Amino acid sequence: MRFLILTIAVAIGCCSCKEEKPSAAKMREILHERNEKLGAFFKEGDAEKLASMYTDSAKLCPNGTYEIFVGKQTIKNFWSRAMKDSQLLDMDTQTLTVDGNGEYIYETGRTKTKVKYQDSVFVTEVKFANVWKRQPDGTYLLDVDIWNAISK
């Protein structure tokens, strides 16, 4: 009988420790903060800070390439090269859908950027799908980052 009571107590304890799925509103709030931070790091042109927004094993799948960049250092190198001769002037990220389970948040959306390259300014729009992974400290980092240009 004591074994049965102990088993039930352990089961209840384990179930009560399980983290609840955040509400859609909470996930949107988290993503708004994360995307604002990304935008600020892009505007600063700081590849090191950008890389800090990714998990150690993150996957970056940029538009126009067959290559998938894996890992924080590889992603940092990608952004360093991409920002070498350009400057982000403006970035507007619009989250369209959000879902998740507490450990991961899945996001789709669109981003419009205004970039200065040499003496010209270019406006681009992309659609994206991101997977954000919860870290032990409770923050979320990009684990999968993929985007494609929107044709006009």
C-alpha cells in the first residue's frame, strides 16, 4: 500500500512540474521582443550579437542558396559576409502565425527591409518560417531560420 501511495505521489509531482503551453498572446509577446532585438542587431551591423540570437546547433537556410549554415559560428560568418558592404536602414517584421508547446515556438511571417548597398537603396520583402527554442534560462533562441524572397 505504501508503494502505491508513493507511486501516486511521484506521478502527481511529475505532472505538476510539466510546463504549460504559453498562450498565443504570450508567444506573440515573446516573438515581438525577440524580433525587435534582431532588428536592432541588424541595424548595428553586429554579426556577433546576431549570432547570439541562435542556438549552438541552429540551422540557417537563406534565400537563393542550396547551402544550409549550421551552428552559431557558421551563422556568424554568414552574417559578417552579408553585412560587409551593406547597411540596414529599416526593418519591419510582421508575424503572421504563431504556435508552440513551451519548448518551441513556431513563427511564420513577412519582413520588409530597406538596405543601403554602395550608393543605392534597395527595398526587399521576404516570407519566413522560424523555430525558436526555449533555453534553460527561459529565453528563446532561433533554432531554424529560413526565408524566401517575395516575387512582385
